[in-house]
Amino acid sequence: MRDLAVSVVMAAAAATCSAALPQGAELEQLAAGRSEDEVIGFLSQRYGDYVLYKPPLRPSTWPLWFGPFALLGAGLWLLWRALKKQKGDQR
């Protein structure tokens, strides 16, 4: 269950979180005889891929995978542009 992000405490792994609500659904599924993979599949189908620490690479999750790089690139471009403009004003 370390592959799941808990919705109540998003930065905690489900296996290490003490929040009762998310673990209740997982434990209920495991008690019903389902494997960890089946429980993870059930929860990702029910709540979406954002509950996974490593969501699959597909068009709907591209922002999760490539968004940070795009934001970093945009930030570096803006910094470069601001520094270039500042250097031009000093002349």
C-alpha cells in the first residue's frame, strides 16, 4: 500500500498514515480477499490516478508528469529574460 497517496494526508503513504478513513476502505477491500493490486486498481478507478504516487503515463496524466518540467522551463525563461533586460538597462 506504499504506492497510494492518502487523500486526507496527501503527503503520507497509505501504509504509514494513521488516518482511519482511507485505510478503512483499503483494509475492507483486503479483508474481502482482494490482492494489493486489486485494491490499488479499485481505488485508482474510484478516485482517479492522482491517488497513486507513480501514475501511469497516458494523455490524462501528462500534466502530472510534464507539468513540473514545463513550469521549470517557463520560470528559467522568465529569469533569463529579466536578467537580459536588466543587463540591457545598465548600458
